[in-house]
Amino acid sequence: MVDLGKQLREAIQRSGLNRKQVADRAGVAYCAIHGFMSGERGLTLDSASKVAELLGLELRPAKRRKARANHGWS
């Protein structure tokens, strides 16, 4: 499974922007970016979308896996 949070953190680090710049430019509260980058909290989908847009990334749904016929349920 893809860890979206990890990918977003790495993209922020590669951007060359500091946390305050990311927050200001994306229109997200600094405390949300700081907490996210520190691993203390996650980002809402809305905030993650704004940060992704700032960084030129695209959030999209993962392809769904086909359900197995036998789930082992009785």
C-alpha cells in the first residue's frame, strides 16, 4: 500500500520551501503543516490537496483491487 503521508512529507522536503512557506502558499495553517511534518498529526484531505496542488502533485484514488470470492467467512 502507498503511504501518502510519507510521499507528501518527502515532496515538501524536496521542494526547498520551509514549513511556513508551504503553509502560507498552500493556504493551510502553519500548525497543521508543522504537526504533519513532525509526525504528530495527519492532514485533512482538504489540506493535503492544497499542499499537493502547491507542489504540482495530483491526489487520486487508488485502483480498487478485485474482491476475492472466498473471504474465509462462515
